[in-house]
Amino acid sequence: MTGSAREFVVEADGGSRGNPGPAGYGAVVLDAATGETLVEAAEYLGVVTNNVAEYRGLLAGLRAAAELDPDATVHVRMDSKLVVEQMSGRWKIKHPDMKPLAAEAARVFPPGRVTYEWIPRADNKHADRLANEAMDAGARGEQWSPSTSTAELDAATDRAASAGRTAGSRRSGDRPAAAPAGAGEAADVGTAGGDAPSAGERLPRTTTRTGAGSAASGGDAAAAGASGGGEAAVSGGGAITGERVGRAARTGAGGTAPGAAEAPAAADVRAAKVVASPGWGPPDMGAPATFVLLRHGETPLTPQKRFSGSGGSDPSLSPVGREQAERVAESLARRGTIEAIVASPLARTRETAGIVAARLNLAVTVEEGLRETDFGAWEGLTFGEVRDRHPADLNAWLASPDAEPTGGGESFAATATRIAATRDKLVAAYAGRTVLLVSHVTPIKTFLRLALGAPPESLFRMELSAASLSAVAYYADGGASVRLFNETSHLR
């Protein structure tokens, strides 16, 4: 090559509608000096995971840049914090299927010639739209066609509209400093405290990722989640790929991307995506473990409002309770997001879980930590009967989470300690996955209370119906997000 090496910006993204599910990537190579689009690449990958699609997008972008100028320096911008941190060498990759992808990406350019930067998803629209065009083409059994792509125009339109709505660019100076890529196996380089989330590693953005002509992928927010436990790419047929080389790459001519006013429909879609986003915390903290919390169906004691904990008669479901379990099983089957089922060891929860598991063709794992509180001598009694027989103990129990039911039952404080330990155990075991936990009133309320950081007395301020669904997502930074509470529409 003659003259100085060129500088490129690579923006890449990938998505999977199902994780694993029909997936695709998009990548764009830009001239760092002018912002001109030099190359667009997109490919339908068949059935793979979200992480695989993102890494494939990165690889395509780096390879396209290398074809333009193998001596270039490249600055990669992605909205996947996971990929950025792993390729920068700050996070290790624990899953074996991710290591070769990261290593392959690290070999495209010599060490030190590529830097990585995380950007907000809204700033990665060009690559995102390419990925969705590829997935849409794959769904039609077609190849992604550069001639019909509108990704660059759509992204430019959004940028122009956004700039018109704000006095200054939201891309001005807020981003983390770019980090040089680690040499060799970047995936295996880490610093203290820098381990990446394992076993699935990242939640797919299926609830907000849409493509041209496609509805938002995902399901009910109650059971939104991702598969994990494996990142292997499962081939869904031949890859459908395409690439478009920009005018500046072919001729060296500069140019500007067109812009236009944003259509009202586009504004509505963008607003819906913001509402559907996981919250105010940093995106891409790794795949959360999503717990869909199902209270068991009714037992003969439920309509009588009797204390029924883990120290009593251990009743089975009533006919009404079995019907409720059948209905929730059908609802969960329609949503199609549950990947594992874990149940309390008590009869009513195991029976409820068994009905759901039969419908979803899943096995049930029993977890002792999900059992109901032991109500001691109050088991089988109504609240009024306890008040008449043990008024002092009842008043103490209502006033303090440390108070135990009469006869050596379990305090709410002890229950909270048990549930916190069970939560941590299950979050580690099911990272990045959506798991149905079939449990009881007190444990489920405690999961919710702890997620919200609410005081113990909040347990008395929640209504939790039999066979109701709630949901909490747990993120890699220790944060939690309550997604649903006491949902019973499937029973009506």
C-alpha cells in the first residue's frame, strides 16, 4: 500500500429472535474522517444465539475493513457491552463456544490496531437495521439484498430527527474511552473482578428488536427471557449473506448520508422501544436470569384462608387448583419462553409444576429453598382462630419480621435469609435463562420484596392469588427488575 494507512470505524450488531432462534448480523464500515459508508454487510445465520450473531457481525465488519485496507487502523463501536469488554481484554469468556469467535476476531488485524467502544443501542441503528433486514430476508427464504436495503437511509433519518429534537448531540463526549484490543486470545484475558457473565452471557433484545416489515420479536413481558447454558451455533440451513460496498470505497469520492424528517409512525415505534427497555441501568450487563414466579393452584385450605406452610398437612391441589394449573400451563405454552422448571418440595407445588411440565415437555427440579414458611402451631388455622388462641404471638409476628409463629415456626426474617440464598444459587445456575419457579405466597412475596428493596412489612401489603404469575430479572451487576406481579388473566 502507498501513503498513510486509512482509519475506519466499524459498527456491528447481531440479533436472534428466540435465542437461539432465527438470527442475523449487520456490519458497516465507515471512513473515520468523513463518516462516509464504505461497506455494508449482512447475513442470515439460521438458528444461532444472540452472542454468536453479535460476534459474527464483528467478524464481518473487521474482515470488510481488512479487505479495503489490511494496514488500516480500526475503531469498533458496538452496543454489546459483553463483546466490547471481552474483546478489550477486560472480561474473560467462560463459555467455550465464545472463545474461538473472539480469537478469530482478534486475528483479523494485528494487536494494537483495533480499539473498541461501547455505544448506546440508539447510536447503533445502522448495523441494527442491517441485522434485522437479514433476519427478515431469511424468514422469507431470501438473501439479503444490498439493492433493496434501506438501513443507511433509515438510520440517517433517525439521526437527523433526533438531532432536531435536541439542542446537542447525545453522542457528545459521554462515552467511555476506547480501549485497545488484547493480543491473541482476547477472550481469555481478564483483570481482577472482570469476569464476564457466564452460561449464556447476555439477554437477547428480542422484545425491542424489530426489522423492516416485522413485528417485535419476543413474547409476554411476564416470561421474557433468553436461553442460556450453551452458545453453540445450531445451523438452521445455508447461510444467506450479502455485502454492499459504498461509493467512497469504490471510487474514493466523499458524500453525505441523506436525512429526512421522522415519520410519526417511526416516532411511535421508537417510543415503544424505550418503554420496553429494561430500565435506567447500563444496557448489556450480561444476560439476566429471569424468574417467572408461579404460585401453586388452590388446595382445599386456600379458599378457607387457613395458614398452610411447610409444617402442616401438606395438602394436594383441589379440582379447582388442578384446573388453574392447566390454564397457566396453556398460557405459558403460548408464550413459549420457559426453559426450565424448579419447584418447592411440597405436594401442591410439585403437582402444579408437574401439570405445567407435562404441557411444556420439561422436567421438574425440586428445590428445598422454595418451600413455604413453617407456621408452627398456626398451621391449618384461620387468622381469626390464631388471633383468638395466640393473640400476643400474633401481634408480635405482625410487628416484627424476627418474631416466630407460636410453637417454633419460621420467622419472616429467617424466610428472607433462606430465599436470598436460594435466589443466589438459582441465579448462578440459570444465568441468562428464563426459569419457572413454582412456589408459595411467602417465598414469592419475598423474592419481590428483596428485588424492590422494600421493607419487611411490605409482605402484608401484597395480594398474591393462587396460580398467579410474577416475574423478576436478575442482572450481572447485582441489580434486579420486577417485570410482572400477580398476573391472573390466564384464569379468566
